[in-house]
Amino acid sequence: MRGKLALHTCCAPCATYVNRFFQERGFVVVNVFYNPNIHPFEEYERRRTALEEYLRKTQKTLFVPFPYDPREFFALSEGLEKRCSLCYELRLRKVAAWARKQHFSAFSTTLTISPYQDVAAILRCGEQVGEEVGIPFVGADLRSGFAESVQMSKALGLYRQKYCGCIFSLWEGVKKRIWKSLTGQKSSSS
């Protein structure tokens, strides 16, 4: 047994594979749902509810939801070009501080399973935050498990979102789909 791992969890589909990954390595995983970046609130609720549903169906891990306060994300989102790295740090720092207070052995994140995220930046951020807060970050590039996580979440009938969560990524995705439809290119969402 390697102890309790506070796992920052962005959504249920990512949790499927990542929970199993860390459990197979001897951790007791506690999913921590802290995502003030998710917008609008209805989307946040869909993702939180889907995570609770997944955990009820599998009965494999525990769940700690943090209160929803998007002001925490909007306060740091002035520079669109830096928003992702600032968002990673905001969420990982909050989970790391909570995990240290609760006497967890380590912390990690489900974000590193996504082929749409900057995994190298997430791993650097996790290491830095872990050193500053005083709790080990257990980082792993889990993108090789992404297809399996998609299959697992579909088999469980879990809600799957179409954007990372923030209003800016929603806007970028809509813009991209509109551009593709105007130029005659096939949209990736069809």
C-alpha cells in the first residue's frame, strides 16, 4: 500500500482509467473535484453529477467536491495565452494544499490523460506545486490510456463533454466548428 492519493479529477471519463492506473500501483484514490474553470454552471453540474454516478456504479473510490466559484478562475484569466498554465496551477495548488492538510501521501491529476492538454506543462506544474506545498506529486503521462478511458466511459453511459471546461475553450471549439462548416470542411463534431 502506497497510501492515500488525492486525485484532482476533471471529469468522470478521465477518472475511469486514471483511478485504475493509480489503484493498480497501490494507492487508495480519493477523487477531488475542484474545477472553477468549468462554464457555464450547468456544465459544471453535468460533470460533477457524472463523476458521482461513475463512483456509485464502480464503488471503487471516494469523492470530495469543492464548492463551485468561477471567480477563482476568472480572476486569473486576463491573458488568454496563459490561461491553461494558470488554470493548471490554480487547481493543482488547491488540491495539493487540501491533501497536505488531510495528511495524504501524495496528489496527482486526471488531466494528463487528455491528448488535448499540455501534459508536459501539467507535470512541471505538479512537481513545482508539490515542492512548494510540501507534498509529493505523482505525475504520469497517461495519454496512452485515453482511448481506453473513452471506451470505459461509454460502457458506463457517462456524460462526455466536448471542451475542456472554460468558456474560452467552448468559444474556440464553436469558432472552429463554424469555420469548418463555412469552408466546407467536415466538422469534427459530426
